[in-house]
Amino acid sequence: MPTKKINITDKLTMGGDSPFVLIAGPCVIESEEHTLHLAASIKASADELSIPFVFKASFDKANRTSLASYRGPGLEEGLRILHRVKEEYHLPLLSDVSEQGQVERAAEVLDIIQIPAFLCRQTDLILAVARSGKVVNVKKGQFLAPWDVGQIINKVVSTGNEKVMITERGTSFGYNNLVVDMKSLSILKGFGYPVIFDVTHSLQLPGGRGDFSGGRAEFIEPLARAGLAIGIDGLFMEVHDDPSEALSDGTNVLKLELLPQILPKLKEIDRVVKGF
């Protein structure tokens, strides 16, 4: 059953029978130049295939394994860089907030405000984001059953904002490991709101390398194909031009040069499933 259509911008719709939306970018803003380079490069690959694209990058990764881990440039500098991405490439923007005090400022720049997975039950934060009037993307916590997501959706829509999306990003499987239950994507679709599959975070090995997380990037393409075969509304993936030098999540991001190779396959699966 098709999910509810929501307008991310005046020109971009997600859900219903619409083609999947690609949500992609680096895990964290590393520098202004690097962010602009990735935005332009990913946009070129998406535009070539007419795939709708939302640029994502975090300005502050509050949830890091180690105190020494790089968190990003912070709220003001990060939003300044993201605003430049919007101005130069006319791209919708997604980033996450971890505190209520960040919401008002973030809403001035972002089109989609994301609730991080570990904060998906934080009622006051969810309500603050929902009241901003922006599209709300909630990452389903690694600890949460898919059928419990209905309570999160209820919190968002209680404010009168029905522009909510739910993102699957894997489920804890023992220690330092995640597994993707593909049934979860179908269960989430049953709530009637757009469903996104975060394929790269689903391949993370949280804390798996002691002071930082590991990952299994070699499985990005097969899992992305599987998610689109179920009929998801959006595909979330982190992309980096040099994963070995990435300041966050380097072991589970997609290498930029591989993106043009896999996007045609993903678009074709989406076309067949949705009957374009």
C-alpha cells in the first residue's frame, strides 16, 4: 500500500507512488570545501538519472564512541555551510538536532529535521521539532521494535504536523553488531507515512573497534537493492570521497566513485516495484 505523500519542498514530494528520494552526504561536516564538493558530486550523479536528492550532513555528532572523536563544526558554522550548499546547488537539506535549543535555529535552514536514533523516545525533543513545522525524520532506535514506532508518530502528529518520515537503521544484534530485519520496512509502511532505509548505518558495528565504530561497507549495494524491492520511499546513505580519511563512520560509508555504478540499478528496481 502506498504511503502518505508529503511535500519536502514546493518541488519535491516523498511517499505515495513517487520515485524514491536519495538522501545522501557525509556523516559529518568536515570542512566547507569538502561539503560543497560532495554536494556537487552527488547531485551530478542523481541529476543524470533524474533521481530526487536531499543533501544530508551533521553539524554536531553528539553521539560518538569516544570523547576524542570528531563531532563537527557546531551549530552556527555547520548551518552556515549547509545554507551555502542550498544557495549554490538549490538542494533540500537534512541534518539532525540533539537538543531542544537547536531546533529554532536549525529550522531556519533545514528542510528536514532529524531525530537521532538514540533520542527517538525523547518526547520533548520530538514535540519541539514537530512544532517547527518542518518535515520530521525520526530514526528508529536500534533498541526499538518496528510496531512501537506508532507511538512516535502519534507524538509528532499531536502537534498538527503530519509531515513525518520514519527511518530504519538496523537493530542491535548482540554486542557491537546490527542486523536488518527486512520485515521491519513493511511493518513501518503499514503506519502510512513515508519510510526510509538508512542502509549505511545499518551496516555499522557500534563501538566495534574499541574507541570507534566499525562497519561492513561491502554490503551497501545488496541491502539497498533489497530495501527498494520492498518499496521504500527514500534511501539514506552516507557517501565520502575517501572513506579511509573520513572523520566519522568511514568503515560503513559508500565510496563516492561507486555511486554512479549503483544508482541505475536502484532506480530500475524502484521503477519495477512501483510500476512506473
